[in-house]
Amino acid sequence: MPPANDYGISVDIGTTHITLHLVRISDLHVVSERVVQNTQMQFGADIISRISYAIKKKENAKQLTSLIRAAIQDGIGTILNQQGLNPSFVKQVTIVGNTVMHHLFFDLTVNSLSKAPYTADDRDAIRTRAVNVGISILEQAECYSPPLVQSFIGTDAPAVLLASGFLEPKTNHIAIDVGTNTEIAVKSSHGMWIASAASGPAFEGMSMECGIPGDRGAISGVDIDQRTLRPTIEVMGGGKPRGICGTGAISALAAMLDRKIILPRGSFNRELNSRWLNLDTTTAYYILAGNKVSATGQPIVISQPDVRMLQQSKAAIRGVLDLLLHKAGLEVKDVATLYLTGIFGSGLQIEDAYRIGMFPNFSKAKVVQYSKGASLGADLLMIPENRWKVEELVKKLNYIEMSDNPDFKSRYFASVLFPD
């Protein structure tokens, strides 16, 4: 049996969901995990909506802070009840999240994030008692959050870098956390660089005509018959599909390119004729599942606007990645390790990402995919030595701002087309 006080709680605050781990500190074993909804969702599904609501008046910001703290406190209480643990057994709480979630949780103003140059109001590491930040159930616990990197690269980024091995002596290493804002970090013998790509919500299953999050019922893989162009789909959890998630969309794009349904410029090939391809309406689309097959009774499709949006998203990621590789003095063949995290990054078929040009072909790299890199990093931050190392790491990161960056813009536009 571990000592009674050998427990910590790690919290990764996402815009949509919050992931909590009960961790046995002695060996960093995750005893229990709980994922709860971020109850701020009622005031907007994205961080821009939350910022807009928070800056209207102080009471709004206080409300958002209270909501996130209450959700975390309730989640912690449920975990402890399930495990039969007294709250006094928990001695550490680590908090990570994107910049907006971090600021709202710690009751910091988000005004500076609402307008250029979009600087974070407070970037320092935070050490306080858990009761001081609304976690009154943990009277004996200390609360720690690592430093922010810059702007919209929050405390989840250092956590991911810790989990992905950026503290190790190895070089020629890339870490990518794919989301609405995709954080990309590159490490070489010349130093470390980090930037954020405004990749949009498509890879999280949002904004597409039939997009849904990567959950049960989501189309996650697509193959297409060369002769008939009939799709064969993989559905998460089996059963009838409800929609398509980000990894499924990338898989569909790769297959559609292979079958020349989509041309390199991103438009539908109007010389083809198939019952699965509709070119007669104002908006062209490819049918992944007909209305008799889908769980909703409506066809599930990839439309021309979906393709355009995915083009922009993949070009943003590729443009940032190419720029950071250039800054680090690396060729693609030099990359030894590619670490992908986030629900999208962990489920992505890497060959599909290569096919659509989202990444260059890292044929010599070891590809490591892990769904919850930020949570794993938050677990590791239970160890004081890791906290010090991460704080030193953040000081050494070279942050590159992408807005109004001509080097990024040229690489972005060069990446919009799909490979032949």
C-alpha cells in the first residue's frame, strides 16, 4: 500500500473537455482517469467566444472562472469517492491548459488576448494552495502550473514537450499537438523552436458539413474502390456511422486523391462518373455513406467546402512545420523522432498525412503517437525536478510568431495544393 499522502491530481483543461488523473506519485501510476465536459461550453464552443464573453464585463469573467473551477472540483470529488480516498491524501495538483483556459481558471484577465499582439497577461509558473484557486475539497494540496510559452501557446505545450522527450539529450526531434491551434516544436543541435498554427476546428471534427468529434459512430478510415469509386468505411465502435471525424476526413482526402476524385488544386474531378460522386448540384460532394446506411438517416458526405477548409488547415500546419525545420537547420531526412499527440494526432494514419501534404514524408523518423500528451506531462509535473527542468526549457524555446510573418505566408501558399 502506498503512503496515505502519496497522491496527486493532474488536470488538463481543454476548451471542450477536462481530463483529470488521480496519480500515485511514488511511481507516477495513473490510478484513475475522469473526463468531464468544460461547462463553459454554454458560452461558446471556441476560445474566441469565451474571450468575447469574458471581456464584456468583470462578472462574466468571474462566471467563467467559477464554472471551470466547479467542474474540476466535482470531477476530483467523484474520483476520490470512487477510489474511497480521503481528500487529505492528495498533496499535489498540477494544472495545464491552453492560454485562455489557464487565465480563466486562475482568474487572470484575458483582455490582452482579445487584440493584437495577443500577449498573455501572466506567463510565470504558478505555485499556490489548491484552496486558493477554488479547489476547496483539497485542503492539504499544493497547486502548480508551469509557465506559459507565449501568446496562445499555453501551459499544455510545456507539458507535451516534457512528455515527448524534449528534456532528453536527443536532438532532431519534433513534437506536434494537433487541434484548433496546433502547437509545433522542433529541437536540433542548434536549439529549440516553437510556434502555433491556426489550423482551425476541422481536425477536431467540427465545421465540416458532416463532421463530428472522434467518438463512437465517427467514420475514422476510408478506402475507395478504384473501378466503381465505392467507399469502404471504418466506424469507431462499429455500427452505423453518425458523421466523420478529423482522422476520417484525412483518410477520405488521401483516398480521394489516389482515385483522382479530387485534383491537386483541391477541386472535384468533373470528368468522373459515379453514383458516389455528385457533381450536378451547386456544391459538389462525395458520398461516404448513404442515407440508408447512416445512423442519422441523412447521407454522410465530403463536400467541396470541406475540402477547401481542410486544404487551409493542412497548409497552415505544413507552413509552420517547414518554417521551424528551416530555423532549426534540419532537412526532412534528418528528423529522428516525430511525436504526435491530441485525439486527432494519436489516431492519425501517418501515411494519409503524407499523402495530402500535411507533413513531409519523415521516412527515417520514429513516429510516436499518444492521445493525451498534455495529461501525461501534467502527471510528470508531480515531480519537483521536472518542474524546474520545464521552467528552464521554456526559457530556451525560440518562439516564432506567425501572424504577418512573410516566411510563413510563402510556405503556407506553397502548401495549399495537394501533392500529385
